[in-house]
Amino acid sequence: MKRHGFTLIELLVVIAIIAILAAILFPVFAQAKVAAKSSADLSNVKQLALGTVMYSADNDDLFPSAYGRDCGGNWNIDSRMAEPADWSAATYALYNPATDGCSGNGKRVKSSLVSAPNTLYPYNKSWALMQMPGAQLQAGFVNPAPGDKAPALVSYNMNGLVSSLSQTSVVDPSGTPTWWPAFGALARVGDTYAEPFLICPDPNQACTFNGNGILINDANKCHNDSVSSASLQSGNTNGSQSGMGNIHATSFCFGKRENWAFSDGHAKNRPMGTGDQKLDPWPIGGYDANGVPDNVAGYEGHEAVWDQYCHTPIFRPDITH
């Protein structure tokens, strides 16, 4: 019996069918992959949320501190802290645990020892919880060297406005964030800091939230007070204003969404890019097409925030969200 192969038309039909199926299924597969990463990440963020609640239960109802002191005794509010505190041997050598003294980069150790996420480690038991699946690595304040411990890969930032506050003082526990991926889809190698961070220029005052400062949308007054000012204007005290750091990666981590932890211990997948002051830390005009808040003309550097140095509404512990 004579055997026949496929004709050219038959082959083209098969190829066309495969191409159609691929066009239909590949986006589905991509969405499933994103959903799987988001689900795994949400589980990690939930553990961060619960660890924070457990810490508070063991420490007089207080949230962990987001800040420590630098080598001069000033509040280290926006300088990256080592995670874990002792991972870099060269940096740790600049800190003296016997005297709590330090020099240079030793401030990253000194301040980190008394602030989250180091103080939460006994509750979470794993630095891996701090890393967002698929996040791009970004070099930290120093590169790992032979003999160093493993640096944490940190994607999540503490909401610095709840630092050292009492849990019971939070007006809306289910709506006030404690942890979020402030730097976008990045994992910092061995360091992090709070975002937003309180402005605390007076080393003789506590560095805790003060809701009596300049209100949002009064931008002219907000911009007049800088992070490095020796004293705040208009009679403001420590914690009456706050700042936000630069963002260099997309905030659209899982589609146009991120996973956040909240004060009552729950975690939630939530939208980004809404342009709503009550829902979004960045203005809608401050995102580029890839979801990076800093990359639009007119919103350079820190200007991606609604009003630099005013407390961003979504992070305030004294309002209902």
C-alpha cells in the first residue's frame, strides 16, 4: 500500500492552529504565573503582619521601632540599615557593642539592632519572608565580601508613621498599613529603611507620629521644611512631618497590584495607580507607562509623592481609611 505524507496545505493548517492556540494560551499561562507569585508573596506578607502583631503583644502594645540612632546620637530616619545587622563583617567592625559606639557605616548596624525588621526576626524566623518573588535585586550600601554572612534580600518597608506607637492608638487598624513594597518590584541586598519615614531632627525628643503638623495639599509649607533642617518651622516637632524616598522600579508588582500588611494582622492584595489619595501613595500623574512613580516629567526625585514632607493620607494612623 502506497503511503502519503502531509500536503503543504495540511501542514500550514496545523501550524495555523498551533499558532492560534499559542496566542490564546500564552497570556493565560503568564497570568497564572503572576497569580502564583502573588499568592506566595501574600502568604509571606501575612506572616510579616502577624509577626508585627505578636511583637506588639510582647512589648506593651507597641509597634516595633522603625528608627535607631546614628553614631552622633541623632535619629537615623532615612539612611539604610543593615539587614541582618551583622551580615557585613567590615561594617559590623565599625560598631562597638560594648559601648554602643560606632563610626561611619557603623550607624547602619547601631540603628538596625533596635529597629524592624531585625527586632521582628525572632517572630518571623526567616529573612526569606522579606523578599518578593521575582523581584529584581538592587545593590545595597556595601557589596557582600568573602566571609560575610548572607545578606537579607529586602522588598518590604515598614510604615514609619506607626513606629513605636501603641496598637490601640490606631484609629483604623484594618486600613492602616504596617508593611508594603515601597521601592516597587525590587529586593535590596542587605539593607532597607522605613517608607514613609518620620522627620525627627531633635535627638532629645522621641521619634513618633504627631498628627498636628501641616496638612496634606498645603505643599508650599511642606516643602519649606527639609529632612536635614535643624529645627522644623511653624512650631512643628518630631514626627509632625514625614518624607518618602526615591522609587526606581515598577509599583505594578503583580499586574497593577501589590501585597500590603495591615495593623490588625491581615494582608491584602490591593490596586496601585488609582490616583486616589486615600488609596494610592503616588499620584496618577506620577507613574510612567511601566508603573515607576519617579519617571514622569514634573515628578522627579521625591516629587512623586502627593506633598513632600506632609504625611501621606494612606499611611496615617489617626484617620479612617
